[in-house]
Amino acid sequence: MKPLLASLLLLSGTCLAQDQADDASEDPYAGLTPLDAAIERMLSERDSREALDKAIAAARKEGASLQAILEARFLFHVDRREDSELAAMMPELVAQQKKFKLSESEIFGVEEDWLAVVEYVQAIAALQENDQAGFKKHITEAFWLSPRQGAAFAPHIERLRMDEAMKKVRVDFNRSFRTLEGKSISLSSLVEGKKAILLHFWSPWSRECEAGLGDFITTHSQLTKNGIAVVSMIGEAEPEAIADTLDILKKAAGKNPGVWVVDADKGAVSRSLRIQNVPTMALVAPDGRILFNGHPAEDRLWQRLSEISPAIVRPKTTDGH
């Protein structure tokens, strides 16, 4: 799955870095003025917050507008799925709303697209505060202002509905599953004495799942040493799927990172948890309540984990995020 918004925004004035890279592989910003080059570096920065701050400082020194700087920060956080950081930007974006000048924008072709982003961020902030009425108000206005960005807004609506549905779900820990090696194991044996259990839904036939396996292995280590049980579930029972999974795990880690089971019968846990995309993680309390159900990169997962065990520190991904 692509990052929530930056990949989906239909921006009319996209960054020039890639186009320039095609023409000048050694220097993607060759031919640009110092200001334009600094702005493009700022808009395309994704490595770290420190790198972004450095790029912003350089762009500001060259005369970049506040509008361009806000746009760069917005793209940085949305590409990295940092909802809490987006919510923290809300006061600045709202204050800039009345000062917006199309001539100072680097990525928006019409004012409505910018206003939709402001509404979108306000919706995210409301979602962080569990303000459903506020979320619906702002996300609806975002749709109205920029319907073509609807695909970017939809995941948050789905999240709200998922949270409501999960309030009615309880995981049955007495259920047993077949491991990839053909043994039987129960969830109760895994969660016994633990603070919670993380269900990791995965598929050997998903490129994102395979690409993120290294990050999962790091996450698995961080959680298990802090009292959180972890079990990975694949939804395919075919021998080919099991063989492919074992092969991928062997190449990635040399051994299975934790317990891996098959969840593919009619009463599959994935069905009760409404899992439609992988990878997905569901954090479950010892009494079966669902504490989180969503993409592994979401801030809320790590917020829930830190509430359970303050010693848990969100590890960096393999790309340094």
C-alpha cells in the first residue's frame, strides 16, 4: 500500500527532482536557480526530521515562502504516515488558510486543493481526539473542496468505521491453529502471562509484506522483550503458500521470527477482525478486546503499545524512518 496522501494527491505542480534526475543523473537539480533547487530538495526530503529541518533552513535562506515550507512539512509527515505530527501542524495550517497565495504554492494548482488539505489535517486532529463529529465535519468539507483527492481521504473514514466495529469483537483465545511446520498451538498458550498479544496478518504473495519483513522482525524483538506476545497469521492454506512463506522467512532471518500459523478456515480470525489488506496488525488485550486494528506503520499502534508497556520504543525502519 502506498502512503496515505502524498502518493494520491493530484498535485498540479509536482516536484521537479525526478524529471531533472532523468536529464542529469549526477545532479538532479542542475539548471535550477539556487532558490528552486533548495525548494525541490526541501519538498523531496524524506530521510529524517533532522534532514528536513536542514533542507528547510537552506530553502528559507534562499527566500522560500512560508507556504512552500508548510507544504514541504505536510508532504514529509503524510508520506511517513505521521498522523500525530500532521495534527500538530493544524494551528499553522489554519492560520495560513486566509493568507494563501497561489503564486507562493509549490504543489497546488488551485486554491481548493490547499483548502482541502487544511480540512483534511483538521479531520486527522479530530480523529486523534476521538472527536467523531469533528472528523465527519472536516473530512466531508475536504471531499467537497477537492473530490479528486477522495481516495486519499477514504482510509481515515474506513479507520473510524473499523474502530466502531472492533468495539463489538472479542478474540477467542481458546482457538488452536496449525503452525507452518504442521503443529497445533493455541492463542491461550501464547498470551498466558503476557500484557497483550499482537496478531500480524501477512501473505507471501504481497510485495509490501515481503518488503516489510525486516521491519517486522525488528518489531517482534522489541515487543517480545517487553511482555507482548506476537503471532503471525497467513490467510492461505495452500501448500505453495506455506512453502513460499517458509522460504521468505529463511532468506530474511535465517529462522522463523516467532510463531507463524495458518488462519484460513471458515472461522478465521481475519474474518472476524475484518482484515481486507495485508500487512495488518491487531493488538489484543488479555481479555480479548481489540486495542488496535490497522496498518503496522500507524502512529496509533505504537501509542497503544507504549500505554501497555512504557519501555517499548518504536524502532527505526530499515530505511531509517
